[in-house]
Amino acid sequence: MKSLAELEQIRQRTLDQIKMRTNKDGIRIVVGMATCGIAAGARPVMNKLVEEIGKRKLGDVSVSMTGCIGVCKLEPIVEVINADGTKVTYVKMTPEKASRVIAEHIVNGRVCQDLTITAAEEAEK
Amino acid sequence: MREIALHILDIMQNSVAAGAGRIGVSVTAGNDTGMITAVIDDDGCGMDERTLQEVTDPFTTSRTTRKVGLGIPLLRSSCMRSGGNFSITSQKGHGTKVTASFGKDHIDRPVLGDLAGVVADMSASFPKIDIRLELISGEECFTYSSAEAARILGEVPLSEPAVIEWLKEYISEGIKHIFGGVLDEIAG
Ligand SMILES: Nc1ncnc2c1ncn2[C@@H]1O[C@H](COP(=O)(O)OP(=O)(O)OP(=O)(O)O)[C@@H](O)[C@H]1O
Ligand SMILES: [Mg+2]
């Protein structure tokens, strides 16, 4: 059985890595996790984001959960907050779309326009 | 929702919204009782009596983007459907306690699901809140506290990917140890 004390080793191992990171203000990704988000599949989307970031070793990108972002029928919703503070809101997310956002937006800096809330609202009209 | 862990995550979000500094999750299952009971309690702002009476009614919410709250009614109906029970107690200014039980072997019971992932990710996303987990079966018990983990980690944040990864494994091991052979979905 593992014991919580093993975290001490992780602390020592990660401390050096953290110090080496030059860019402290990376990209933040936030996943909406209120009832309708969870029911619409926000957890698998979050897991996919974390998996892709780990696979590509993107050290300065964080993923976290938040409560309600807003529009139920557009859940799961993912917000990408760029290092410069600008924000892109992706809606009706799936694990597949999450992989695309990582590959195109996070890695290559190209926003997936067709997945944004703006595109969804345009389509409504 | 298809997993008890997702219901727990949802109820924990209510505690976050209530400004909790501590959220306790306890899951008890036993072959003797034939039940799984999840208790989520917090030290958040609590509810007055009127709100408390209204919360199991799907037309009550304090959220502003939509008129009805869904989380509590969904959990309640899931409990009732699986031969369990649901109750909620709260004290304004002190905190709230949600107790949800399910018939362990009832055909409509949701599976436990990824409770380890939920607790680890909640710890990482809300590092200022002490997220506690307690798993109980018979004489066996597993406990976890994110505040304790944070104390050991010092300047390394709970949101560090290597930390989250380790916490998931650690809690998964606890779940296997306590509920293996007790819950059908967890190998003994
Ligand atoms: N732990 C808690 N502490 C204080 N108030 C709570 C707590 N849990 C629920 N409430 C109150 O009960 C209401 C209903 O909760 P419920 O989870 O059913 O819906 P919601 O959180 O408002 O919306 P949804 O869950 O659909 O996103 C909340 O809006 C809040 O006012
Ligand atoms: Mg809720």
C-alpha cells in the first residue's frame, strides 16, 4: 500500500522542474462542472485534456474545474485563458474536440473557430 | 448521471459555491447492510429552514442563469430508484450535510465510478479547501485529506500533474482495498 508520506519524494522531484520553468504564466484551461456540465459529459472531456497535455509534456498549461459557466444547452463548456488574459469559450465539447483544441489552439496557437460559443450562437440564428 | 462519483462531484460543487473551507466525503458500503451510503458535508454558508425545505423541489436554485436547480433532485431520485434514501440537513452559517444511500445490489444503482479522479481533481482545482475522503467497510477504513497532502508538498502545488497522478493512484488503491469484493464493479 502507498502512504501519503511518498508525496515527499514527489515534492523533491518536482521542485527542480518547477524552478526550471521560465514561463510562469502559462495557458489556463477551465472546465465547467455544474450539474448540466457533468451530466453532459464534462468529466471525460477534462480527462482527455489532461491526457493530451501529459502526452505532449505541455508543462505550462493547467486544467481545472469551476462551477457553473452558464449556458446549459451548450455544455460541456471549456474556457481557454491565454497567457495574455484573452479568453476563448468552446462549447458542446467532446473528448475528440478536446484533442483538437489541444493540437490546434494550445500547441499551434490557432483557435478552433467552429467550436467556439460565437460559432454556436451564429448557427442558432 | 451514471456514476455515484459524478453525483458526489456535483454535490461538492454546491459546497464550493457555499464558500466551504472543508468538504468531507464519506462512502460506506457493507455486505451486512446491503447499502452504499455517501455523506457529503461542508462548513459553508448553510441554508435557512425555508430554503432547506425547498431544495429537494426542482424549482429551487440560488443560481442566476437558470430558474431551477437540478443537482439535488437528480441525486434524490437516483437514491429512491435504487432502494435507498436521501436526506439533507443544514444550519445557516454553519454548514450542510447531504446523505445519499443506494441499495448495493439493486439493479438501478449507479456504479461507484471514478471517485479517485473526482477527489484528486477537486483537490487540485480548489487548493484552499480541505477536501477529505473516508471510505469504510466493516472494520476497514481509508482516509485522505488534501490539506495534509498539501502540507507534505510544501511549495509544490496540488495542481502539479505528477501530484494529481499520484493522488489518483493512491486513492484508487484505497478504493480497491476497502470496496474490493464488496461492490460488484470493484474486483476483490
Ligand atoms: N452545500 C450547500 N450549502 C449551501 N446551500 C446549498 C448547498 N447545497 C445546495 N444549496 C442550495 O440549494 C440550491 C439547490 O441546489 P441544487 O444543487 O439542486 O441546484 P443548483 O446548485 O442551484 O444548480 P445545479 O446543481 O443545477 O447546477 C442551491 O442553489 C443552494 O441555494
Ligand atoms: Mg448544484
